[in-house]
Amino acid sequence: MEFRNFNPVARAKDAAHQLILTAMGRAVADGALPEAAVPAFNIEIPGDLKNGDLASNAAMVCARAFRLPPRKIAEILLAHADCTDTPFDHLEVAGPGFLNFFLAHRYFEEVVLAANLAAADWGRTDLGAGKRFNVEFVSANPTGPMHLGNARGGALGDCLASVLEWAGYEVTREFYVNDAGNQIEKFGDSLSARYLQIFKGEDAVPFPEKGYQGEDIKQRAREFADLHGDAFVDKPEAERKKALVDYALPLNIQAMKDAMEKYRIHYDVWFLESDLHKSGAVQAVLDKLAALGATYEKDGAIWYRAGEYSLKWGANKNPKAGEGEAQDGPKDEVLVRANGIPTYFAADIAYHYNKLVTRGFDKAIDVWGADHAGHVARMKGSMDAVGLSGSRLDVVLMQLVKLIRDGQEVRMSKRTGKAISLVDLLDEVPIDSARFFFNQREPGAQVLFDLDLAVKQDSDNPVYYVQYAYARICSILRTMEEEGVTLLPADQIDLSTLTQENEIELMREIGYFPEEIATAARNYDPARITRYVTNVATLFHKFYTTCRCKGVECGLQQARLALCVAAKNTIASGLAILKITAPERM
């Protein structure tokens, strides 16, 4: 059997769906059920597996169509169901009319076989069918160090991209560099003031009220002064600022690249906002919006009719709207100021148009902090306004991170005495722990990052716990090989001997893996994989304590070793998605 892109749960659900339809057809044919249009029904994994491996509400949703009580319909379907050549052993009727499906042992044998033969590709599916997705994440301003929000965004975005790749999408990881606009002006003003203060003194040169106060600004100014001395002190302000920005900005961008690489994040594209302006892409989108009637002029500025487009995507209404604002929706947005300078929003529209049209991605996915929630509707609406569809842009909103040490919240680095940056965190915490901890909760939940737990090397640390399960499997396989036991190919092993409860539980969990990846991709929630590999590790540790591989009959030994390999491949793939190491010895 071909196990490429094999998803046993999806296959079983499809089989259950077809089994019910076939049973309905037979029941209608012999008059047990009347002819009727069959409404959609669900096949799900029940919360309590004592109620079966899968369950369906088919009888309930068909009650009106068949004009019979759900329980009666379920009993009729049960009488006409045939599990031959399906993954199921039998069906049962429960409660008001649920149909519960119980998997046959051949299903579990197939799972072990697939996880062995697929090896490093176990878990991959073709859900995405090769569609091209762009995942943009972190995109920190290049005017200072990256912070803890960027640390979570990096782990979340990178693992989301991995999940999508494993689910069959073609993924591009992208970092958008905001190297234009007001923040770069502030950056230049700040650098210029710090540079002049080196030669004239801090009292003689006032610092801009809204300037960047960080030590990193002083450092870049000192570096520039070491290279050029006072040669730029008497230069015109614009020339001095340009020279300082031209020096400092590439260094800051390179520092971001270095930090991301240290964090095991490799971007396919570093996209510069300035390129949009230089290429004329911003002006082209402004012209397109104007041609489509999505803008108007007022007070010398060009406005975007946000009220006509954003409300569809959940923007808040604006009951106190005034002139230039939609009366029953969100307020309109300036795209070009009266001084002729485009706003950030104009560049954002051009940037997403570039992704979806110029570069032809099927979907653009942005990972943003939750404080940008208000921007989602207007950004999606702008895609409608420019002739695309807001449905082609998805935004994953990410909650904040709270660092904990000794049970107390931590805000400052012990080393620098400043707010903890991404680099500070990676200097203190193993990268495996950082990537695992930041993906323990779904994006919309706040992360409590326990610094003490993250550095522990015992089973209290969840990433250590999972890695130890992997290392334990490697140890078992290594020991058996040293004792002269040769593991046969999985398709030559009698897997029907795996009947213990802990063996069945482990096989069932391993079988969930491709569907977990597919669900994580659909929901944009890579935390599912973190939780999943923890579950597999837990079930393997239980299996290890009750099901020995050493000193048992040869056939059973081979089957259990094959199950060990299946668990090993599953954990290895899960950790690979998370870009966490899988050590063979601990």
C-alpha cells in the first residue's frame, strides 16, 4: 500500500461517511426508510473514546427528512451497515441516536506500518494541494532591538509555516522591513542628536521629544563617530541624518537577521518597504484605488473610503461620524497626507497587493500582535477595495508574553538591567525550550514563560520530557541491536500481536498525527503539535513501563520494536516541525 500523504483518521472518517450513505441506500431500497434528501452530517472523534473511535450525528440530522425518531433511524442504519473492507470492527447505537464506530485492529496495524515505511515523511499530507502561501511574521522595526513579542512571533510564525509545509502547502517565510516613513525620520533625528552630543555635550544638544531613547542608538552614534570623527558635525542636518541612517540601518537589519538565524528561523524573503516606494508600487495602488472609486480628496489629502469596505470584515461602527467619515461604520483613512507623503496604510495596501498579485500567492498570512486587532478589518477591506478579496488575507493575532522567575513577573534583564530583548532571552534560555514554550498555547492565549522551568533538565520541563521519550526509544533500539536483534521491515512483521491496552492507546495516538498537522494548518495553530508530541511521549512512557521489548517471544518483540520505531518517527517529525532537536542520547 502507498503511504505517501497517508492520513488514517481522514481515511476512516471518509469510510464512515460512505458506510452511512450506503446503509441509507440499502434501507431506502428495502423500504425501511423513505426516500428523502440527506442533509449534511458530521463524523467526529468523541471526547470519550469509550463511546467509540468515531461518532456520527447522522440519525439526528435526518430525523426531519425521514420523519422518524433519531434512535429508530440509527437502529435501521445499524441493521443495514456492513463493515467489510472498512477500517471498522463494528458500530453501536448510543443515547438519542448517535452512531459510534469502533476501529478494527487492522486499522492500528496499518498505522504502525505507515509510520515505519513513511519514516521521516510520516505525518505529511496533501491538504494544501501545492497552493502558495506567504507567511509574514516578526517584521520588527529596524530602529532598535527585538523584544519578547518578537520572540513569540518568531516561534509562532516559523512553526506555522512548517505546519503548512507538512500539510502540503508551498510556503514562503517573509520579514517586512519598515525602512521608510516617520519611524526612519525619528531614527535619523535620534542618531543625529546622539552624534552631536558626543562632540558638543548632552546639555548643548536637546534630544528630540519623540526620539528613540535606547542605548542601541547611542552605540550606533559612537560607532559612526569612531569611523568619521567630527566630520559631520557642521554638515547640513539632512546630510548628517542620511549618513547616520545609511550607516546604522543596514547594521540593525543584519543584527535582526543574525538573531533570527540564531533562533533557527531562516526567511526566504526580506522585503524592504522602501522598495515599494522606489518601484512606484505605492503610487500604482493609489491610482488603482482612485480608478475604482475607493478614494476621494479632502483638505488636500487623499482619503480611503474605509467605511464602505471594512465593516464587512468586522470593523467597529462609528456612530459619531463626522464629515469625511462613514456615518454608520468605521472612519475613513488618509492614504496621502496634504504634504504629498503616503501614509503607512498606503504602503501596507501596496505591500499586500504585491504579495497577492505581483508575486501571485494564493494566500497572505500575517502574524500580528493583538494590539493591532483594529487594523485587521481595514486591511482585509482594502483588499476588496483594490479589486481582490479580503478572504485572501488572513491575520493571526498573538497575545503578549509574561516572563516568570521564582513565581514573580520579570521585566528587566539581569545582565543589562534593561527590558529583556530577544537576544537576552536566547542567551539565558536554550533555544529548544524557547521555541517549545512559545508554542504551548494557541496564538490568542497569553503565554506565561517560566524561566526557571525552561532551563531545567528533568521531566518537569515539557520539552525535556518529549526529548527524553525520543532518546529512550533510540536507547531501546540501540540496545537490541547490540544484543544481536535485527528488526525486520515493518511489512514483514505480524503486528496483530499488539493487543495490550497501552499498545492500542499508543497506536491510536500515532494515527492521529497527520490529522493533527492538517487541523493545525486549517486553524493556524501550531501549538497543537506541541501538545500532540507531549501526548505521544506520555503514552510511550506508559507503554515502556508495561510492554517489554526484551525477553519476550520473537514475534511480539518484533512487533513492539516496530511500534517503537513508529513512535520514534512521530516524535522526530513533530520536533522537526517545531525545529527542536531530537537527541539520541540524554
